[in-house]
Amino acid sequence: MAFLVALLVVLGLQLVQSNALTCHVCEAQNSYACSNPSQCPGEKKFCLLAVTRIFERFFYVSKQCTRRCPTPVVSPPSTNPPSEPKEFLIEKPMPFLFYKCCQWDSCNGEGPPTDQLLKEQPGKASGRRHRYIELLLTGFMVLTANGLSALCLL
């Protein structure tokens, strides 16, 4: 009798549906192609896709599970024509390029609907004004870090 009850419990557990959300959890540079479907913990109810500009032609993509969503949530696709989701395309001085929150499985897998984030800069690269101060600062930081490492201070 105990065996029969245990068997029914085991079979019944397989019928219980999980309410956990599945989101892509990964990070990539200059590409939206990262993919790692993972079940979110119970307290995390949103999938998030955030794109941050690091340099002019370099961006960083983060796909995560999150508890809160600071932007309006994008509705899941349905048979009715959905309302057009807002694209949060932010220009200077903010580093965020695109931000999306949603609440259905694997909804943060795709990047923005267009490549408008990757606008080409006008003019040739050689014709642009060089930022020597950025190069100087980067070189100074590398030399300082090497010097401090040699002194065992870093």
C-alpha cells in the first residue's frame, strides 16, 4: 500500500506545472546572439534585456532575470494585434541604448526590432578628431597598474 501511495505521489509531481519563468541569462559584446535559457528563481518575475554603450562603436548586452522592471512591461504576442512596445532608445549623455522588460518564456532572446542602435558615424574614421586625452589616460592607467603590481601594492 505504501508503495502504491509513493508511486502516485511521484507520478503526480510530474503533472504539477512549474510557474517559474524561463529567461536567457547571458552577457555578450557587440552582439545580441548570446543564448542561455535558464529558469528564474520564484521571486524574479521579469526577463530583462539591457544594452549599454561602452565606446562609440562598442556595446555590451546583458540578458537576465530580475525582480523589478523600471520600464513598462512588453506584452506577450497574441492573436490580437498587440500594442506597439515602446523602444527605449536613449541618446547622450546616458550610456543605455536599449532596455526591455517582459514576462513570458524566453522573451529577452531578441535584440531591438531594428538596427537603429548601430548608426554609422558620418565621415571617415581618419577624418574625425582624435581624442588624444583618452589615449593618454589609458596609457597612464596601464603603466600605473603595472608599476603598482611590481611594488605589490595592487
